[in-house]
Amino acid sequence: MTKDVIDTVIDWIKEAKKIVAITGAELSAESGLPDFTDPKINPHIDDFRAGKEVRANYWKKIKEMYLALAKAQPNPAHEALVELEMMGRLDCLFTQTTDGLHHRAGHSTVIELNSTMLWVTCTNCGKDYTIDAILSILEKGIEVPVCEGCGKDVLKPPISFPGQPPPHWEVREAWMMLHDCDLLLIIGASLDAQPVSSLPTLAKEKGAKLVIISEREGQADDYADAVIYGKPSHVLPHLLRRVKEGIELS
């Protein structure tokens, strides 16, 4: 981490009146979880709806991944963001993750851009189930869960499969929050696809500073006001300590 860049970002965090953060799959990976929106995991929605074998293969994969999901714990990046929120330095957090770890860490303002893996919805009648309830059915040897309400076997988490649009309300909320923020933190998130790829542009057009924190280079790096390369679980606790030092010394 370059000292001059770190010092600048710390000053921006201290001075900002409204900070919005967007997190992504790098935080999940540091807690040992995959990106549950990955097309390698999720079939095209048309194939899922049309083929029971496709649905059976999907639920087999989720059953195999469930133990890791159930045991996963928030990492220092999640915890640092919660503390920033408690200090009044973070107004809202949007996340591309679907594993619920931000909620588990204690966030009160997190909005899931890609919805969640912790619930399952019948795409025929809309009845909701917890993922635990569905996995308990699969443990009995049933390959494809059936809805208790309508009897159809087209249940899935509310995340968007390939061929489905992203959730509308969450994206609209992000656009509204970015209209008057003055610092946008992009943390371990992917900016490769719409609608998230347009959010940094919107924030910058409204006068916000844009800071990217990531292990890897990305297409928006040249557009950002500051880029810090590193693991979010290393970078965020360091920033938090420095911000707290400044408050304690003031």
C-alpha cells in the first residue's frame, strides 16, 4: 500500500459527509466461499425451468457447497466496515455477495444487489423458504425440492441466473444513494457488468471521490481517484485504525 495514497484516502474518509460502499466476491473468497452468482454454478434460467435434470444438478452442487456456507464467518473486512458504520463514517453498504456475511457481521444498512442465497423462492407461486428448510429436504434423498404451496419443482434462490435481469429495487436504491454521496468505496467488487459498472460513473458525475480497493487490477482503475491494491481483509482494518487514530487525537 502506497503511503501517500493511504494518507489521502484516510483524509477523504474523515472529511466525507456521506460515504457509500459497494463490496463484492473478494470478501466472500476471503471467508472461504465462492461467488454464488457465478455462471459456473448457475444454469441459464431457461434451461433450469425446462429441465428437471438441470434442476437436480444445480441442487446437487448447492448441497455440496452448503456446509461451507453454513460455517463461514465474517472476516476482518466485514468487521472493519461494521465499525465504520458504528462510527458514523459509513452511510450505506451495497454488496454483490449473496452469502449473508455482512448481516452476520452486524451491518444495519446493507443492501444486497444480487439478493441472497439464504432464501429460496418458488418461481411458480412465489412461496419463500429458508435455505435450511430446502437442504433438509435434499438430505432425505430428494433430488429436486417441491413447493408445498403449488406442487411445482421450480424453486431457486432469488439471485439472478444467466438470462435473468438483476433485482430492480436494489439497483434503484443504489442509484438514489449515489446521487448525494461524496465518497464511494468499491471494495473487492466486480465492475465488469451492468448495472454495477455504471455506478462509479454516476458517483463521479455527482462530484463524489471514487476509491477502489482490490487484489487485482480492473477496468475502472484509471477512472478512480485512488486505487489500493491488496486484500480487503488487510486494507480495511489498516484504514480503520488510521481513521480512529485521527479521531482520538483530534
